[in-house]
Amino acid sequence: MTLHMRPAEAKKLIPGATGDWEVVIGMEVHAQVASNAKLFSGASTAFGGPPNDHVSLVDAAMPGMLPVINKECVAQAVRTGLGLKAEINLTSVFDRKNYFYPDLPQGYQISQYQQPVVGEGEVIVDLPDGESITVGIERLHLEQDAGKSIHDLSPTLSFVDLNRSGVALMEIVSRPDLRSSEEAKAYVTKLRTILRYLGTCDGDMEKGNLRADVNVSVRRPGEPLGTRCEIKNVNSIRFIGQAIEVEARRQIEILEDGGTISQETRLFDPNKGETRSMRSKEEAHDYRYFPDPDLLPLVLHADWVDGLAADLPELPDEKKARFIAEYGLSPYDAGVLVAERETADYFEQVVEGGGSRRDGKAAANFVINELFGRLNKEGKDVTSSPVTPYQIGAILDLIAEGTISSKIAKDLFEIVFTEGGDPRVVVEARGMKQVTDTGAIEKVVDEIIAANPDKVAQVLAKPTMLGWFVGQAMKASGGKANPQALNEILKAKLGI
């Protein structure tokens, strides 16, 4: 591994009682492979189900049972490696990682150690302040998940559910390139986005399908790396940020009091806002890795890998660049739209639907501000939107052709969102067309000017008062007056 270290950035340092500290973070993300069967058996990977319902003899480690590799799981790992712009190792080896837990019936986990299926890669992470950083990927390896111990059903007994035993995981190990909790959250968010685009993991953290072990250490800026602690199995992006903040502060307080950091594995308790010791950190030799004698080295053909690469979908970074170049979007708007594949697809259906390409910026503004804002209010996402891309496109067409104003468009959108219907039909049925008849607008303006001589004197002295007249005229016209025509007529009538 080529270790490169980012120089310390003043704005990301943590102030302590004795000076500034830099937090250094590396992530080990466990992503459940999207597949119907487990890594080495044909048992189902479906979530839930009665305990021990999705368990084969292999998963239960019955004597004499031999593992058989699931080709689709390997393909998903390779697709992910390609999406991470990583090196694909045509020969990799499965090892036995030996340790005892009641929910690990083999007494070892089949994993990969020195020869993983995917080598070094990178993830470009866009931060909220507009900065972009590159996070190095050290490796991606395939391994089995364990089962689950259940301790709260009996005062004297513990139970074991092996439904997850043998489910394929991709462990994606980053380099220690992250320097704040915000960077760590943005990294996991981007990684999840890439996995979802690829269709290799659903990224559902509530079901445990994506979880992270977070390695945290602190040091004085420019000094060698400090002793790290691993926070195990953090299963929400919000908790990842909180755990890093808490752990970094804990380590700083110990060091400033003259203590030392013990390398260990810790658990994060979000209710108490603290990390607590779980066990001393094991080293690789503690696991007594050795090649699994039941599995031959995994040899991939270059043509097969090339075929997987050729079938990859357009990924978020490439899609973002295309949206900027093709539709003239800002980097921020493009980033928002490509954050989820479904959102990007929805936007493109709005722009490209209707027979001719619509204005990309106008479509982006409407989708981001009106649609996303309304969906957030209802706690929905774009996949459950009651408004279709066709309906959004029709509203944009009505604005573009001058049939409705932007203000009327918001009212029309609300009607379509809550009641449904074809926007053009709704506009006709409810008389929502904007007034472009200059004679009608002049009549309204004349009446307002005649009724408000004091305001006329004020606007002549202070032209910014024009907005008051615009508001009154819009109110009098039921919001239907053409804004451009109204402004021109008002200025002409008032002589400003």
C-alpha cells in the first residue's frame, strides 16, 4: 500500500486545552451484496423471516459440508471495484479467519486477507462547502456475515438465529484520508450512492445492509499517526458523525491529561453520547489466517471482467459532469440531482419528455425547489411522488409558453400534487391562465393609481416602492397578471 497523508487544514482542527488536534479517520464499510443466495450456499438472503429459516447445512456448518462459491456475488464485488475505479485482481484467495462466537458455527469466517478480489481505488467526495476530496480505497474483499445471538428472550438462555450466517459482505477499506466527521459522513453517503447506482448493495442501513467500523485517532498537526480505536458496527450516517466527534474528544482529553490511548474496539452508545470499550483490538496474527483448504484460489478471466465493465451504468460522478455540460446546471444542482439514481432519472424524464428538450435550469429549479420541498414536507421520496415527470414537464411548458406565470405555476403544482390531474386541463377548468391582455392590466393599474395618490408620491420619490404597486395589481388580478407586462405598464403609467 502506498500511504499518502493529507496535510493538516487549520479549519478542520479540533481545539483542545493545550492546543489544536487533528483527527484522522479510516473506514471499514461492510456492504451486503445484493444477491438472492448466500456467498457459499443456495440459502435465501431475504430480510426477516422466522429464525433459522434461511439456513442451509453449509451455513449451519454441519460436518462434511463444503462451500461452493456464488458467481453472482463475485460479479457484484467486481462491479463495485470497477465503480470505485479500483484494480481488479484476477487471482484472489479465500482465507479462514479464526475466532469463536456462538453465532459463528464454523468457528471461523471465510474471508479474504492478503489477496483480495479488489485492490486500490478511490472515491471522490463532494463536501457541503463545495470542496471535493479524494479518499483512497485500500481494498475490497468478500467475506461471510455471521449469525445473530439473541439474549433477551429468556433470563437463563441465549438463542442463535443463523438467517444472516453466510450472507455475502463486501468489506470496503479506506485509507486514513478523512479529517472530520463531516468528511466521514459525506464519504459513506457517496459510497452508498455508488453502490446503489451499481445495484450491488441496497445500502439500507436500517436493515444492517450497510454498516461501518470507524477507526479514529488524534494527533498534533504534522506529527505521526496516533493510536487508533475502532468503533464497531455503526449503522447510521448520523451516528457515524456523532461517534467520531465523541471519540476524538475522549482521546484528546486523555492525552491532554497525560494519559495514553489503548488500541481497542469500542461501541458507540447514541443514547448516552459516549463510546465504551468492547475488547482490546486484535491484530491479524490473533486470527490465525490461513487459506481455506476447501476453496481453490478464485481465478477470473479478463474477458469476463471486461464484460462486466462494459455493462456498468453511468455513475454519479460522470452523470454530474454530463448534467453540468449538457443541461447547463450548476455543480450544486447537478450534485443534488445525481445523489440518488431515481432522482437523476426523474429529472431527465422531465427535461427530455414532451417531444423536445426543455430548459434544464428551469427543470432543475422546479424539481429541486418545488417537488423536493413538497416531498420532504410529506416525508416521501421521488419514488413515491404523486406528481409524475409528465406533469412537471407540462407545468414547465405552460410557463414557457406564457400561459401561466411562475406564481400560478406554484398554485397549479399544489393542486396537481394533492388532487392529481393533467395540468393543462386543470388550468382550463379553473381559469388559471395569466392575463396578457394589456388593456385589462392597464385598467387594473389605473384603478390602483387613482385610489392611492399618497403611494404615487412615495414611489416617485423612492422608485423601490414599485413593488407595492406590483403586489396590489397582482392581488387585484387574482395573481393572473403577466408579471412582465404589469411591470412595464406600471413604470409607464407612473413615469419611472
